[in-house]
Amino acid sequence: MSTRISAPTLVRPAGSRSRHNSRRQQHGAIIVTAALALLLLLGFMGIALDFGRLFIVRTELQTALDSCALAAARELNKQPDAITRAVSAGAAAGNLNGVNLQSANWSGQGQITTADISFRDASYLSTTSATAAVYSQCTHTQSNIGMWLLKALGAFSGNSASFPATGNVGTYAVATRASAQSACPIPVALQAKTPGATKPDYGYTVGDWLTLLAKSNGGSTFGWANLDGSNSASETADELNGHCGSKLGDTLGTPGVQASIVEIWNYRFGIYKNSSGPSVGRPDYTGYIYNTSTWSAGRSAYNGSSGSTPNFLAQRLAFTPCGNNPSQCGQQGGGFSSVATSAQHKTYGADRRIVTVPIVNTSRKVVDFACMLMLEPMKIPVDDVQLEYLGNASATGSPCTTSGLAGGSAGPLVPVLVR
């Protein structure tokens, strides 16, 4: 007879089974809670990241619109073509800025157009009158800015209303012209026409043609003058390409002349050497040349009349080039090889021939600033060249606008942001 011994059966107490199930339930609840917390955390991250991007885009857009408004305001000189120039200058300047994480074409969602630029009069009422416009306003909304995490959360949750895939930002800027405490003149000096002549015109009459003695400054009342007070000819060329900070009381230098000045001067007429072009040396809106052969009146080419030839303002509106080649633009040598076309004057043009000029006393100290029109390009070898006197640069209706520091009481006009 055999005996079989069976293993004892272990019976788990009822309370033990309950605690085990409770722990399993707790683990499941923790997973769910962690998932919800992670989703919430991702939501906050998405808000921070995507709204941070919108803030960056808005800042970039504000910079572009500031540039637009300032460039447009610079052109508001109450002349008949002021609105046309202001719209062109505003759009060109604004669109040079990168927006939407520095996109050059603003991510294909559109840039500043003519419809985004408007004008207001002295009472801040909307106007389309070139003679009444005092303020320029640039307004733009950048649409369809891609959201990153919010888009993913919208797809995950199915709630695209709370978590949109794109966002929009909009802003505006307003600018006008005000007196400056410093200026950005060209490096030439103008003395009073007669001893003792005083402001505003120092003996000159608006429309006068004055000769810049490029060959020599000897005894002339009008000639090259370094704005930094030096006598370096290379400094003259550098300053002709852009110099700001000149102010009343500065003493100007008496430099010689070198050929490099000619090239930089002629950029403004759309005449170039070698690989230079309008994208490198920006021209004015027109390169049309004025002398007694093309303008028999010999004065008031800015907005006067002389036979059937359009004046400077009309040539600007037509973006007229100086000719089809350097020879037609009076260049028989000097290495000039190309000229800007009408389309290039329109695309790259700026206010480049209406310039601010320091007025000095007999000690060559700056006492005021004149506004003048560059009438003709220079030749090599360097010859005399004329400019037209357009009045005191601080006059309310002056066509000159400088790029200096605002805040003066009676200095040249400068564009400033007001909103």
C-alpha cells in the first residue's frame, strides 16, 4: 500500500488580493495622470515656443514698417510727385528687411505693397494730396505664420480651433519730417554770394545754377570741402558715398581732387564702371542730365519750364535714364562701361540728386545748410560741374531731407517716427 502526499494548497487572504488590485489600479492611474501632465506640459511648451515665434515675427515686421514709414516720410516735400516717390521709396525700404525668421521673401506670404502705404495731412486726416501730406503710415499684416507644436497638438487632440496650425501678426508705423541737430551733407562748401548776406538764402535765388570748381578750389565760393576737417582727397570720396554727423560750428577741410570722386558722383546718375551697377551704387530715380544744351533756360531745372524738355520732377516720374550708353551720358573715357535703364532707376532708385550742402563763413565754419540739385555727372579728366540752388534746407517746403540726428530747432529736415 502506497501513500501519496499532496503539496499543500496556499490560499491568499482576501485582503491581500484587494491590495494587489489596488496597486495595479494605482499604476494605471499614474500612467494616465503622467500622460495628461505631459500633454499639458507640451501645450505650455507649444504656447511658449509658437507665441515666441509670433513675437519675433512681429518685431521683424515692426522694423520693416519703421523703415517703410521713414523712407516714405523722407519724400514728403510737398512737391507734385511726393506721393509717387514716397510710395516707391517706402515699399522698397521696407521690403529690404527680413521677416518671418529673416525670410527674404517673407515666406511667400506677401510683402509691403502700395496699398499698405497711406498719408495724412497736418491735422492727421487721411489725404492723397502730395502738397498736403505730412505723415506717412505703413500698415501690414503677415498671415499664415506656421505654428510648430500647436499644430501637432491640434492634430493629436482633434481641436484645431484651440491649437491652430497658423497665426497672423500685424502692426503699423507713422513718420514725418522734423528739424535735425546734425545732417548728412555732401563734402562741398557754399559761401554767401555777397559779403554780409545772411539767411535764409545768403544772397542766392532759388533756381540759380552754381558752378562747383572741381579742378581747383582756388578763391572760389563753392568747392570741395571735407566734412571731417581734413585735407585728404580719399576722405572726400568716402564722404561723398555717405557721411553723417555734420553740424553747425564744424570747420571743414580743403582737400584736393582725385578720380575716385568722379565714379561715386556718377553713381547717382546711373553711370558705372566695370562690374559696378545700380544694386551696388544706387542711382536717383532719373539720370537725365541738365546743362545749357538740354535746358536752354540755364536755371530752375527742378520744377521750371524750358521749351519741350520735362523738368527734373517730371523726369523722375518717368524714371528717365541719362542715355543708352556712357557716350550718350557725356562720358568719352574714364572706364565707364554701362548706364542704368529706366527699369533699374525705378527698381533701385532713391533720392540721390537732391543734396544737402554746408554753408560756411570765411573761416570755413558751418553756419547753415542749403538744398541743391545735382545737375550733371562728372567727366574724366575732372571738369567743372553745376548744381542748382533749391533754397535753405530747413525751409518747411524744402525738397531736401537729411538722414542725421533729429532734435534740432532749425536744422535740415530729417524723417522721424511718431507712432
